[in-house]
Amino acid sequence: MSDTPDSSEPALERLFYHSERIRLVYWDEFSGAKTAVLLTGFVAVLTFVTGLSNLSQPNVTYDGPLAAAIPVDPGFVQFTGVLIAFVLAGLVFGLQRRKRLAWYLTLAVLALVTLLALTTLQTTDVPLLLSILVTLPLLFTNRGAFDRRIELSSLQIASLSSIVGVVLYGTIGSYALQDQFSEIDTWSDSLYYVVVTIATVGYGDITPLTTGAKWFSVSVILFGTGAFTVAIGSLVVPAIEKRMAAAFGTMTLSELTLLDDHVLVLGYSDITESLLDELADQVDVVVVTLDADEASTLNDRDVNVLTDDPTHEETLSDAKIDDASGVVVATRDDANDVLAVLAARKSNPEVRIVAAANDRQHVDKFEEVGADEVISPMEIGGRLLGRSILEEASAESLFENLDEDSD
Amino acid sequence: MGLQGVSPAERVLRKLLAPLCVLSGAVVVLGFFFPELVGETISGRIWLVISLVFFGSGLAYLAVLPAESDESMSELDPEFLLRVRRLGLTGTVRGFLSRQDPVTFGVPVAAFALFFLGQLLVPSGTIATVGATQRAVTTYGGWLFVAVMLLAVVFSLYLLVGPWGTVKLGGPDAEPAYTYPVYFTMFFTAGIAAGIVFWGPAEALFHYETPPPYFDAEPQSEAAAGAALTYALFHWGFWAWSAYIAVGVPIAYYVYQRGAPLRVSTILTPFLGVENLDSVWCRIVDLLAIFATIGGIATSIALVGEQFLTGIQFQWDVAFGTVGSVLFVAGLTFVFVVSAQSGVHRGIRRIAAVNLVLFGLFVVLFFAVAPRTVVVESSSRAIGSYAVNAVPMTLHLGNGLVADPWVADWTIWNWAWWFSWAPFAGLFLAALSRGRRIRTVVLTGFVATALATMVWFLLLGSTSLHLQQTSAVDVLAAIDAYGGAEAVAGFPVFEALAISQLFMFLFLALIVVFMATSADTSTLVVAVLATRREFAPTTGAIIFWGIFQGLVAISVLVTGSAEVLQAMAVLTGGPFALVVLIALVGLVGTFYRHERGRRSIVGTARVKLAREAEDDDRE
């Protein structure tokens, strides 16, 4: 504020009137899918703490309106709260990856949590209920954002369904044969027996007594442990493989084989971020760079990265340059750029290659080695700055003008 | 600086507040969920301090968060760095003083200093004199308050339906600078302080014990209960809020239609003209406004501090004494100073939003657990009784033009108190109202706010009355045991309901936040009034006035002069009633001359009907 007196109106203007209209809550900022995921995470933590709080109280009374309606064992309600919190925490990871299935399951689990809270309804349950009340509408309004399918390989589907099948087979079978087992009296007993057997724990408190029952147990052990092992292998190994790959910023071979009509971005430099913003929604992009740190951060953001030298032809053929729809060359060094353009042209004579020249004097050299289009970002930036100061227009509108000029 | 962006000091403050809030918050969450565990290790006193630190630092942190748009532009503020280098301490002080209006800045500072000096030297004398004067004014001058209040109500109602409601402040093309929710929230939370929280469960009980003479009911009878609830509505409903409209609408009209400066004295425009708003009369009005505001807010802060801790002492048997009150007031001052200096669009807006959310949450939860049929039945009866009796109740003074003791102590005292708050609340209403039609202003500041207040009083009042009548809890005995402290009333009431712990948490939070939202606005308004007309108040001036109000509140606590200062604030309500009268006469005259040819709601409806009839005829 300057010390020169000005008329009172502009001064008060600054005090009471902002440039934009002032809202009570800037909904746009707080109503996105990200907030929904964060809130669900918050509910998970709150469920955990509330469950622990209920557990820690020696004798919980059930004051809720549903307490009479649900005939449950008090102890059961007490520890389910904590248990559900773990499930919810797992679902938050799914939500973070925008999985559709996680969204459906979250709704179901939140409904369950609400039921439990309405059964106990301690003072400590009220914050939980209120936060669910806020989270649910947000999840509903953002349901479009959670649209990714769970992608399971056929092996994974097969092993998962065979586990379900074996558990069903074992449970129903052992219940039917309960006379031939020691101590199987209820459905819980037979499920317990099957799980203990499949997990190769085998306490031995329930044992088969007849030959038929023994053969039955052997079948459960063989198929069950088999399915269990294969399922763990098929579910966990790809996850570990992906972790490892992420650490090195390299795409797995299986991911690379899926690529088609993608755009290769060779090298990582200052303009790569804006480039990715522009391309991300339109086509699949694969960034090829030697910079392991950048590769790892890009990979965390679900951008495909191949950590290898973009000037080698083998690398480019790994990145499926034959099926690529275009190549953008933009490393930090023009010499490397030239090598990358050469390698790309050699690997695929038809593909469209666009290169960014760090130095405007190198533009013609790029064209000579095979680039279809050469752009000098510095030159464009400089010209925009010049126009902006002369025409007093915003950079955005100048950008549109630039488009028109070039047409 | 603070108004424009984020100063370096604020960034440091944020770095300090965030860990403080998180750490104390963790303790609070632990204590809430695992009371046994925490109860063993932490004493009640420390527990309360930590909770208050959590809430206060949370509010302050919210206030200093950067606004959505101004973080980037303030990252490098070379002007600020230059200024720091250029000015030494004397330079800063001189620069600060040069922006202050010598009269409206100097006189209040000197007067309050003298007042406390006098308190220390001749305490008993001043108390007796001021008390007697206030009593005389409310008893013999009661008719004036009643007349002006009635006039303000009639004026508000006429603006609502009459032709002048269509005037759009700032011209037909003006766009409102605030969306409607934020407009309502900021004005509602600024216009009412922690009194609403304390008196919600208490006011009806007091009238139940000593029924108002107008209803002539047996104390503690069924009739007294109905009368009590009606009077609670009467004291806090439409009448009270109309005082703010009577100050706010004239200021807004002259500021936006005539280009007058945004000050309280602007209401004299029709008599002096826009050019002569520097005259002695204007200085007097502005001075009076500052006295009324600081007196009203500072005593409120001091009383809230005392009552808050009395409630704590009643419920959890943790005594604090004066030192506790002083610390509480200091903490509260910190919160509202940070909020006020961060600007209308940051701290004041955000804390108001927190306030409204907590208020709404409390009402909804309370309605869920309260005896609903009783609440609905006695509320509808009270509303009916209020509608029928409001005007006769206003006119009933007791002995002709002289108010009887009950009316003087409750109704007239209450009107005077609202009038003394009117300058600051009215000015704030005017400041927010650019681009709104006068009808919208009245609908917000008169109808919506009064309805929100009345819902609160009906809900809590009828519940506490019901509990008292059915002898479920003896709230009155609890209040009497603590020397008539209204803050005590809430706790036994909540204890009789489900999820009582949560209500007590919310209740205490509401007290703090309602006080903060009024005090930050009043700080801003006083800073505007004390700054020279050509300047906007600087961050320094806002901080100065905030701390000044906090200091007055602390001095009130230390010298034990809350009643005296409150009586004096009520006394400023007297001249303000006169100012309101003058303002209304002036504005009606101006409207009559300049705003002809507008249609009232009835007129618009008639024209519309006639046009439709014509269309029908044609077909």
C-alpha cells in the first residue's frame, strides 16, 4: 500500500471487495474425486479408532435404534468395527487407482459401518456417522471418476475361482460327511476345517475318521493347497514385479506388448510435463529416458516409462516404434536429439517425427536427419512474450492467434 | 499486506500453528475416544487447556491460510522488503499515526485509559453512579427505546413489501460481491455473539421462575412456561434484528447511491449533504459508535470468559479464577486478531462458515435427541402467542410511560444492548450489501437471521423448560447455586439427553466461535472508523484495535468492572436510539423524494394480474 492518499472508495474496495465474487465454500476445490478418496480414508481411520474405543470399554451398552433389530453377539460387534477398518483401508487403495469395483465395495462397507454404528450408538460413534454422511454424497457425485475395471489375467481369474470352488466343495462336503469326522457339528466347524487344511496349518483338532473321509480330505488338500499356491503366485508375483519395475521405471514386457498407435516421447526435459498434459487424454504415451529418478516419479503417476537409452535402435524396437503413431524427440541436449531422430528414422521410415530444438540454429540440421517437424520452444516463448507486451492480451488468447497464424 | 496477500509474518505463524493444532488435536481425539486412558494421565485442567489450544489454533490456522488466488502474487513483495528496510521504529509509529483520524482514534484510547485509571482509584463510586444512571435511563427512558424499536420494525416490514425494497444498492448493474450463503453467514455470525449460546437454554428458565408482568402468571406454572418461551422469542427475534436494519440500510443507501464514505456518521447525509460529512456532528456519531462497539464487544468478551469458566467449574469441578479468565480472553483475542487482519474473504469468512456449520450441526443433533413432540407443541404455541402478543408486549411498560422493574431489567435493557451493537453490525451489513436489493438486505438481516435465532431459542428453551417442569433435572437450582450464572443452564439439560458429551463439546466450541466471529468483525469496523477517511485501515491498525479490545476486556476482568462497562455500553444505546430515529426520518424523506415510481410487492402482483387478465381477454 502506498503512502499517497487516495480517495476512500478504492481503499475500502480493497478491504471489502475482492476481485472475484466471494463464496462461502469453494465447492469445486473440495468436491473432486480426490477429496472423496481422502474422506474415505478418513472414515477408515475413524472406524478403526471408534472400533478400538468400543473395544477398550469394559462393558458396552447398545443404545442404538437398531440394537433390538439385529440379534448379534456383543463381542462380535466390538471387534468387527476394527476389522472393517482394515477392509476399508484396502478399498481406499483401490479407490485411489479409480477402480469401479472398489467404489461398489466401498459403498457396501460404508453401509455396514453405518449399521454397526447405529447398533452401538455411543457418543464416540457420532463423528463416524457424520463423516459417512459427508462421504457418501461425495462418492455418489464422483462416481464417474471411478470407472477403471479390475484387469485380471485369465490365470488370476482361474485361480481365484478355483479357490472359491474348493472352499465351497470342502465346506459342503465335510458338512455332509460330518458323521465321519471328529467334532464337525456346524457350518462354522466345516469352514474352519477347510481353511485350516488349505492354509496347511492343520491344527489336528478335527480329523477324518473313515477311509471315505480321508480320501475327501486328501482331495481338499491337493486341490486346495494347489489353488492357494497358484493364486498367491498369480496375484502377488505380478504386484512384486510391478513394484520392481516401478523402482527402475521400466515397463514390463507384458505391458509393452499391449502398445498400439501410441506416441513415443524420447528424452525427458523441461517441456515434457506440458507435453504430457497435452497428450495424456488423447493417446497412450511412452516416455523413453535414461534418467532413473524422473522415470520413477513418472511411473508413480501412471505414465508409461521405459528406462533405456533413446538413441539405441533396440530400445526403440522394444518400445514398439513399428506400431507407434508418432515420435516426439525432446531431450536436454541437441546432439542427443539428433542421434535419437536418426535412430527413430532408421527403425521406422514411415513414422512422423517431431523434434524440439533447444538452439534455434539447429533447426535445419534436425530436418536433414529426418525430422518431419522441428519446433524451437525458446523461439515460440520469446515471440509470445513480445506479442503479449505489445498487444496487452493474455498468453492464452495469443496462443489461439498463433494457431490461426500457422493454419 | 494482510489484506492483499500473505505476509512473511503470516507464513511463520502458519508454520507454528499447524504442528500446535495437530499435536493438541491428537490429544483431544485420544481423550474423546479413550477417556479412561487419558483420564489417568492428564488432569481436567490440562485437558481443557489442550482442547482450547486445539480449537483456537485450528481457527487461527484456518484464518491465515492463503486465499485461493493470492498466494502466488505475494510470494515476492519487494515493496514490503523495502519498507522494512526504510522505516525504523519511530518511522513506523509516525507512519501509523499519520493514517489515524486524530479524533476518532485519540479520544477512545484516552477515554478507556482514564476509565480504568478511575476504576483503580475510586472503584465503588463509579460503579454506584453508572449503575444508577443506567437504571434511571432504562426505567424512565424506556418509552424512547420502545418507540424507536417499534419504528424500526415498521420500517423493516415496509421495506420488505413496500416499493423502496426494489432499490438496488450500487445501481442496476452492480453485481453482489458475495454470494448469498456467505452474505447471510457473515452477517448472522457477526451480529450475534456468544449470548445466543448461553441464553438459549437459560432465558426461558429465568422468565419461568420470575414471569413477565405482562402475562400475569404464577411463577413456575404451566402458563408461566408459555409466557417464558414467548418472551425469549420476543427479546431475540424480529424486533432485535430490526435495529441492525435501521442502521445498515441508511448507510448502505448513502454509500452506494450517493458515494458517501463507509462510516456510521453517513446516516446524517440527508441533513448535512455528502460534502459536509466531516462536521462535528459526524465526529460525535462516529465516536459514539466506537464507544458503543468497543464497550459492547469488550464486555461481552470479558463476560463470556467468566461464564465459560463458570460452566466448566459447574460441570467438571475445575476452578480457574481470574487468571484463567484472563488467559482465556488472551487466547480469544489472539484468534480474532488473526482473523480480522487476514481480511473479510479469508479469516472472517472461514470462521463464520465454521460457526454456521457447528450451529447447524448442533441444532440438527439436538432436535434428533430432544423430546420432539414436546418441542414442536410448545414451540408452535409460543409462535402463536408471539404473533398475537408481540405488539402489545412492546407497548407494555408497566406504569404508563415509566417501565416497571422487570420490563426495565429485561426488555428495555435488551433493546438498549441491541442498539449499542447496531452501529458495528449495521455498518458491516452495509459493507457487504453492494449489489443487493434493499428487499434482499431486509430479508437477510431481518427475516432470515431472526428465524435462525428463534429456532435456536425454541429448541433449547422448550427442552430446558420441559425438563424443569417434569422435574427431570432442576436446572434452576443449579443456576441459583452459581449466583444466577446463565452459563450453567446448558450442562444439566445436556446431561439429561443422549450423546451428552458431544453436546458439551459443541456447546463450548460454539461459545468460542460465536464470540470470535463478532469480535473480528467489530475490530475491522472500529479500525475503519478510526482511520482517516481517505485511507483504508492498515493491517497494523486492525491489529492495534483488536489488541485494544482484548486489553479492555482483560482490564475489565482484572478491575472487576464488567457490570460498569456493560452499563455504560447500554447507556450508549440511548443516544444511538436517537441517532436511529434521526436516520430513519432522514432516509424516509430521501426515499420519498428520490425513489418515487417504484412498485411495491402488492403493486407488482396487481400489475401482473391485470396483464394476465388482459391476455385472457384477448384470447
